[in-house]
Amino acid sequence: MDEDLDAVQDQIDDIEINLDGREEKIAALERLLADAVRHSPAWAEVITVLAGHQQALGWHEAAIARLEEVRAAGIDTEPSIEAHLLSAHLGAGNDAEAAALERELRARSRETYLGDDYSWVGEAYEEADRLKEALRWFSMANRDVDPDDIDMLEPFALAGRWRVRRAIGLPEDAYDEAARIVRESNRARSARESG
């Protein structure tokens, strides 16, 4: 991993942990961004975190503008910049733009595994109360994994899928059972570590 990116991620962690208000965090992230090498992975990382805080305050268009800078620079992010943009466009109510990004990501997912994009997009749709789309994205993360292969399942997408299926009122299936096993395992591990 890039040394500059490691250093910037440490600085971002300090901002997230030590500052309270979103506007205070945004100001600190803006200062960090001013010092970052433009069009570097570290610069893109700061922008994605900054955009997340902007979205949380309802500053969707500002977030979109920043994220578009990263997209124009062609820098890879995790989740992808398209997933970040889809979330921002959903928050802004830009349905046509969100739909175009979803089509692009779905086409890409037929070619390769999209990693964190599945959970990121699923959560964006879940927050927008578009549960059918959320369920699709959470399910896509584990579509090629047998639900009995617990250790191979992507846990965040599995948990999101379980939440959405419950909200929709769907009956439990094998993946929901796997989600239950993962939750219980995590609780037991937490109890052991804290006790």
C-alpha cells in the first residue's frame, strides 16, 4: 500500500476519533485535502470520506462535485467511486443518474466481483427505502457462494440482506440462517474478548 495513503488514513482516523461535529470534521478534512497530492490515491481517500460527511449533512451536490473530481482523475477507490456517486445521487434524489450508475455497476459485476460495492450500494438503497434494489445488491455479494460455506460469505452484505428481507417480510432462507450463525459467532467472540 502507498505510504502517503497509509499516512492519510491515519490522519483521517484521528479526525474521525478526536473531532465531534460533522462540520468540524469537514473543515479538518478540507485542510487535509489541501495538503494532499492532487490526483493521488491519498487525495481520493480524503475526498470519499469528506463526501460521506457532506452527504450526512444533506450537502449532496457538494459531495457529488467532489466525487466527480475523483472519477475524472480515474483513481480507483474501495468501494468504487461509482458506488460512492450512486449513493450521493440517491441522497440528492437524482434518480436518473443513480439508475445509470447502477446499470454501469451491474454490467461490471457480470465481469468481476465488486468487493465492498455490494454492501455500499445495498446500504444506499436501504437508506433510500428502496428495499427491492437493496436486496438485489446485498444478495449479489454472495450469489456464487453456498450458504453452508459460512467462512466464504461476505458478512456485511449477508447482514444487510437479512435486515432487508425481514423488513419486506420474506420467510427465512439458507442465507438468513447463515446470517444468524455469523451474528451468534460474533456475539460469542465479543463476549470472550470482553470477559
